[in-house]
Amino acid sequence: MTMRHSKYSGLAALLAASTFLVGPVDARAQTAVDIAPSLSTPDKVETRIGTLDFKDGMPGKETIDKVYDNLNFTHAFEAFVNTLQGVSIHALHKGFLSIGVKDNEVLVFSELMDAESLYLMANADTVYYMGMLDLTKGPMVLEVPPKAPGAIDDYWFRWVIDIGLPGPDRGEGGKYLILPPGYDGQALSSSRTRRPPRFPALITPKGKLR
């Protein structure tokens, strides 16, 4: 009996202690806690797209519409600026074909550019020559005459290499081996190009690849 009494006395003491611990807390702990302004959502936010309204942190219907309209505009803007280069080259390509300049042919302008020339960034003091290389059937060799400055870009207007004086031939002319994008085959019977597939290699007048 004594052992049972001692056991339940200990259990009662434990329950009493538990009741004491989970009982009413200090009144000061029940007061509202000040939240930093940086962590809260204000009722109104002034932005570039207008005033955004929030109620208890939730945006209203007009605010949601404004945000989604701005998101759609942003996506449209990104699509425009990310494809402008390709669209420009494609239009240039169609223009060449429309006047009879085929792929792998070169068009040499007889006059300087002026305001009537429909090009995005043309210089008015440079004689232009242009052409489109068709690499769908494999690598091609482009022979550049002496003193012919220029550059080779891909179909997205990304720079590939300079030719002429600013290029590897240093204005002396030479032959450039142009490889198709992703090409990993043998470039020459005697050697392989070690340049990235998108970049051409220069064949010197002596026939060596560099």
C-alpha cells in the first residue's frame, strides 16, 4: 500500500508540475509583436505600372491584372530583342534572293550607303560586299582577296571572325575554312581543326592550317 501511495503521489506531483507549466502565461507575452516594415505588405505600393493595392497582404483584382499585363509585356519584349538579329539576317537573305543573288555568291555595292538603304546599322563611308554561305552540305573554303576588310557572322548576327587587315590574314588575303555549326568531322585530309565547330580556321597561302 505504501508503495502504491508513493507511486501515485509522484504522478500527482508530475501532473501538478505540468499544469503549472502550461497554465496562464505572463500578460506581457500576449501583446502584439511589432513587425518590421520590411517584412510586411503595405496597403498601397506605387510602381512604374501604377498603384498596387493590397488588403491584409492580398492583392486586389485590379492589381493582379496589372501585374499579369506587365508580365506579358515583359515576355513580349524579351521575344522581340532576342530574335531581332535572326529576323534581320533572314530579311537580308530574302532580299538577296529577290534580286538574284544566290547563296555562296557575293554582292558588291557600286555606291555608298545612304538614307534610302534599308539596313539597321550601315556606315555611309564604306563600300559593302555581302553574301550568304550555305553550309548545309558541309564545310566551305572562302578565298579572300588582299586588302578586303570584313567580318563573318552567323545567321544570328553573332561575330565569328574578322577577315582582311583586322583578321588573321592581316590584309594579305587567304583562304578561310568555314565549318558548319556542330561540325565534328575531318576538316582536311592532313589535319583536323582544333577550333570550336562554329569558328572557321585560316588556310595560309602555303596551304597550312592555323
